[in-house]
Amino acid sequence: MEQPLTTLPRQLTPMMQQYAQAKAEHPDAVVLFRLGDFYEMFAEDAVTCSRLLELVLTSREVGKGRRIAMCGVPVHAVEAYIARLIDAGCKVAICEQMEDARFTKGLVRREIIRVITPGTVVEEGMLAEGDSNFLMAICEADGTYGLAALEVSTGEFLATTLDGADANEALQAELTRLRPAECLIASSQQVLTETLHLNCTLCEPQAFELEAAQQHLEQQFGSDTAWQDGHTPLALRAAGAILQYVQAMHKTALQHLTYLRPYRLSQYMVLDAVTRRNLELVRTMRHGERHGSLLNALDETMTSMGKRLLQRWIEQPLLQCEAIEARLEAVEELVSNAACRAQLRQILRRMYDAERLVGRIACGTANARALAGLRQTLAALPTVRDLLTDCHAPRLQTLLADCSGESDIVALLEQSIVDEPPITIRDGGLIRTGYDAALDDLIRKTDRDKQWVARLQARERQRTGIKSLKVGFNQVFGYYIEVSKANIHLVPADYQRKQTLTNGERYITDKLKERETAILSASEQRVELEYTLFVDIREHLAREAALLQRIASALAQLDTLAALAEVAVLYNYVKPEVGEGAAIHIRQGRHPVVERMVDGFVPNDLALDHEHQRLTILTGPNMAGKSTYLRQLAHIVLLAQMGSFVPAEQAHIGLVDRIFTRVGAVDDIAAGRSTFLVEMSETAHILHHATPQSLLILDEIGKGTSTFEGLSIAWAVALYIVRRLGTRGLFATHYHELTALETLYPGIGNFHMAIRETDDGIIFLRQMVPGGASKSYGLHVARLAGLPTEVLDESARVLSYLEQQGTQPAAGPPPMNGVHGATSEPIKPAPTGLTEQLLSLDLCQVTPLQALTLLHQLQQQVREWTGPGGSAR
Ligand SMILES: Nc1ncnc2c1ncn2[C@@H]1O[C@H](COP(=O)(O)OP(=O)(O)OP(=O)(O)O)[C@@H](O)[C@H]1O
């Protein structure tokens, strides 16, 4: 087996020793080793990466006749390759040449300048524009979690503490919301990685110690300890670990990390991980796509920062009426002032992602084009201010105030950076003349020498009488005078031959050589000086990170508010009234996503309140629109509390503290949980946590088991909700028996989705009307779905038999069709007490294990009754 490079330094060439040392510093990373115009990978890295990046694998002599595997990527294309490696879950360490090979004798000094990991990426091409890319750290003590998350590309840094009985669940919800690209865990808490299902990086436990954390945070945020306010020691430990990790990866001061924001989950509407998925807030459930999600339906933003903020608002609806009203008023003003909205969006369209530009500036990866982008963005601020000056909404006024203070930066960028800078910052051509006297001097000198060369051709033609004489330049020979073969006899004595061509000769003169040396050395100095000036400007801007972040944040908010206003106008939304009371009244509400997918969407009303009806039992045929109606309510509430207009004619929303959903479950095979167990666990979770201020969206509870059991559970759950919890909710079901609850208990009302029966089948009217439905029309939908006629006929026959028996499945199988004839055995009476047992069950108290045991007992009773063949006869 090949010995690893790092164990053989003495036998290696000096350069490979340098490589081995770099690799030893970061053994877990792929080391990209700069060699001229390429980044090379060696040994095991080369073998892995040639496969991942589809590169040709070659080999290289590394000393004493020994060869190792090698592959490489060109410097100009390295970003795309790094992105692929990061995507594949690799860490990448960049080992850069720290000296110019042309001016160095012997081995060029090389150093690891940066380690890139999924959570520390700042490069534009490696990040999805509209998505945040969080690096997270989690630290656990006695069931409480400290959680910190940092978006290195923008500098957004937040921390919170999750405690109490629901800490685990809250952690899962935060992970679903923040979707961290990488998560840091202390190696002593490795067990956490098993439950997180995340890309975890294990760190030394010392990185999570409070003292070390405080030291790093103090270095970053200053000795004034205000940065500690609002944070628990556990949250600070997580934040400190993040800081140490990022500093080690970036090796820069990270001046854009200006604030560690404390947040509490109680500031926002609680949406657990299941509800976030079920409501398809930012991705669809089935394919995980953006298209089809609520986010996509609202996304009229013009900038990437607006896109990311819109997503955050959707995922964190507010709970304070004043804060909601502040956003709503701003949207309202932008809705009514069409000219202002249109112009604002027009300006925003031409703006760059200022949040991430600041990050790249602070991390030292921004090039001159990025700075030109920042200049263009900031230069538009006076127009933004003009537009906002006449606006009255307090939130818009605050944003107007925040969009200021840029003039010095714009002036600096206008004076210093050329209009259209090149991508690379190492070849000059970045800095405008007039910005730096020394640079101007160099440029003047070079120009003078270049003009001398430019005039040389005419002069020499005159002096020698050779009309075809040409003065040219190439990279290998430098400047030359070219004379064709026919004229060689006219060449003067001071011409020195340099190169022979097929048709002529190339010469140099002492004077030309002198000018060439002057031009080349001045160009080198110019490139070097431009680079230094550029880095100075970038560092100056990094020191202005807090100001730039304030402006970027204001622009992101303006973009999001304007997008919500645009959606409101385009799709006819209204401003909701959001109040503290319990009533939710919606007139002619629509589903924000489905209404754009179907023709002739039918709007529906809704009324839920504590006094009259807090739980609506919704029945109706399959495909009638029940699920759509349920989700529509959740979306309208969520839109209202994020500060958006809503798809309705009128809406009053009594604040909702949590939305719970229980919709079609899927098997959680990986976790060893059946469909029904998942369904019951989710239901139990809801019944344990819902408050009178919550909103329940329950779609077909009890569907995953036998009809009797399912019905009993559904019945008991509905009762528990109205009697014990007093929670508002919608309960869609195919158990028509549940409609009886309306007359038995106050607070429950029946509605159903209307249909019209015709000779050819049924027509879905998609209209919610009072009262319960009597049939499910499942066979009708089965026919629509294309089940074979034989299956449909047989189903119809079985159904009719069961209906005649009046007791559905308890009646056992129907008589066989045709030749087999019917059996005339009597039906055994059903075991007594099943329903009572289920109804007496206190779902708040029962543990999953007890529930399973009870189910097992019930099943045994049913088995004894039906016999081994499953028949009650
Ligand atoms: N209000 C509406 N106006 C127009 N079309 C609608 C409306 N609501 C739903 N639809 C259409 O009907 C289809 C079925 O709706 P939905 O899934 O909500 O029915 P359902 O009653 O929940 O069915 P099932 O009981 O089979 O789950 C939707 O995909 C949509 O295309």
C-alpha cells in the first residue's frame, strides 16, 4: 500500500515537503496547491477528486524515483470546481503562492489562506441566491440547547436557547426553518449528531467552553459587554464555537460580524417541523421544489436579499399586533401608491446583493467588479430617498432614515474604481486615473514610453527606407522590429538580430530594449500598486460594514414590502384586520397557490370563534376541495401575521399563537414508525400543546386504521378539542358520523363541500355550505382515476351490500358474486365496549406505548370476534 505523503517528508522534493506540511495542517480537507496557473491535488486527494470532478489523473515524481497521483484545475475556473467539491461534502483548503515566482529565487512560499466548508462559503458562485446558508452550532446541557447560527456571507449572527419539555421539538423546528449547511458539535456531544440528520462537523470540546467563547466574542464585539445581553451562557458557548471555527477557516478579521442577535421563539408564531412541511411554506412536500410553495406564490422580489427576507418572514410570522400592523401599513401605502411602487421596484431591479457584497468585502474575497456593484447600488439611494420622502407609513419612514450615510463611500468608489473593472484583481486595470499620484506617475511614464514605441515604426521606416518595416510585441521576445527578407540588405548596423522567420527577420535596438525594460518594470509596479490600492479600499469598506449592513437591510425590507404590495395588486388581495380577539372571519377567501393553478377557483367564507363555533367539522366527497380549504385558512392566517395582504374580500384574524397541522401521513420507515403510529404521534403532539389561541388544521384523523377505531379516535379527538382545549380548528373527515357532534356539544359546527349529482356522475361545486355530507363518492373518484371497470363494478356491489347491512365493515364480506354463491352463516354480534374503551381514553395522558398496548388489546378482541379468517361469521 502507498505510504501517505505526510509520513515521508525527508524523501520528498522541497516543493512536495511544502505540500506535505500543508496537508498535515488540514488532513480532513482536500488541499488545492497553487502551482502557476493551476491548483493541483496530490495522492489520495487526487484520486478522490479526479472521480468527483471528472479530471484526468496523472502522476508526478516526488523524490527518489517515487511517483504519486496528481490532477489539477486551472486557476480561472477554480470556483466552479470548489463548488462541486463542497456540494459533495468535502472541505477544501486553498494553499496559495504567497510570492511572485518571477521575483523569487528557489522555492516560492506557499500558505493555506483559507479553508472552505459548506457553512463558511462566501463566494458568489457557490451560494444559492435566494437561500440563506447558515453555519450552526448546537450545545446541550441537561436537556437545554444553546443554538447559534451565522450566515458568513452576510454577517447575520443569531443565538437562542431552547429549554423546557419541548426543547427537542423546538430544535427540530429551528433546524427545519434554518436548514443549516453545516452544524458544529463538540466531539464530547457526538451523540447529538445521530438525531440531527445534518452535515455535522465535530470540534474540540474546548471550543465550546464558556471562557473561550467569551474571549472570542469579546475580541469580535468589544470589551463593552453589551453583546452578552439577552443571551444565556449556553447560547454564548455555541456562538463562541462558531466564531472560532469561522476565524480559523477565513483567517481574516470578519469585520462584518457586528452583532450577535438574541432571539426567542416566543416572539414568533410557533410552526413545528411537521406543520412547516405540510403547509409547503418554502418547498413542496412531494418534490421539495420551490415552485408550488407559498414562497413562490409571493415572490415578486427584485433582489436576492429581498428573496431571503421574504422567506424569513414567511417562516416567522409575528405575534405582536403593532409589529404586524406596521408592515401592513407599509404594504398598504405601496399598494395605493402605484407610481412609487413601480419606480422603487425598477430601482431595486438594478441593485446588487448588498448584504453578501459586504460579507465578501469583509472576508477579503470581493473583486473590483463587486465594488463596482456596490457603487451602483449605493448610487441609487438618493432616488430611493426621493421616492420615500412623501410616504407616510412609519415603517417606510424608518427605512428612509436607514437608507442614508452612503455619500462618502460612493465618492470613494467613484473616484477610485474604473467603470468596468476586470474580474481579476492581480492584472491591474482597476483603479481610475486621478485617484493616486504615484499610480498616475507610473501610468504617465508607461504611456510616454509606449507612445515612443508607437512612433518608432514611422521613424524607422523613414530612417531605413523600408516601407514594410513593422514594430511589434510578443510575450516571449518582447518588442521587436520586423523586416521582410527582401529588405534585409537595408537593415542598419545598430539592429541586433533576435529571431528568424520564414519571410524575414526580427531585430532589437539598444534604445528599444531600454524602453521595453522601462515599460515592463513600470507595468509590474503599476499592477502591484493597483492591487495594494484596491486592497486598501476594500479594507476601508470593511470598516464601514455596520453602515453598509444597515443600508442593505433597509433595501431588503423595501424589496420585500414592495413585493407583497405587488402580489396584493396583481392577485387582488386585501388588507386583513389582525386583532387580539379569538374570532377568525374570512369573506370569500382563496388559496394563494391553488387559485393560480386552476381555472375558476371558487372562494369560500369562514367563521371561527370561541363564542359560537370554534371547531368546524368539514365533510364532503373526495376531491371536493376540503384539503384546499383547510390549507387556505392556514395560509391566510400566516400571511396576515407576516404582514401581508391576503387572498380574500375581507379578513379579520384573531391572533394565532401556533398553527398545528395533521394531514395525510407518510410512513416513517427509517425511524421504524408505521403510517398510523406517525398519525397518532402527531395527533398526540397537537393535543398536548394546543392552546385556545392556536389554530388546528386536521385532515382525516383516524384514517390509518380500521373504520371503527378510526371513527372512535376522531370522535374523541374532536370532543377533546372543544371541551378541554377550546382551540379553533377545522376538522375534515370522511366519517359522516362525526356530524352528530354538532347537536351534542356547543362550539362544533358542520359544513360540507357542495356537489351536484347528474346522470353522468357528480359535479364538484367547491362551495362550503352549512350541514354535513352524507356520502363520500369515493367510487366516483376511483372511476375518474381510471380504476379497471371490473374493480369498480365489484366495489359497487360490495358497497351496496355493506350499506344494506347498515354497519359497514362489521357486516363482514358480501356474498360472492356469480358461481360461488352466497353463504348463509349468521353474523356474530360485535364485541361490546370497544367504543367505550376508546372514548374513555384520555389522549392527553396516554403515552405512545400505552396507546399501542391498548390498540393491541382492541385488535385481539376484534380478532376473536372475526376469527382467524377475519370474518365475523
Ligand atoms: N375552491 C376551489 N375552487 C376550484 N378548484 C378547487 C377548489 N378547491 C379545490 N379545488 C380543486 O380540487 C382538487 C381537489 O381538492 P382537495 O384535494 O382539496 O380535495 P379533498 O376534498 O381534500 O379530497 P380528498 O378527500 O380526496 O383528500 C384540487 O387539487 C383543486 O384542483
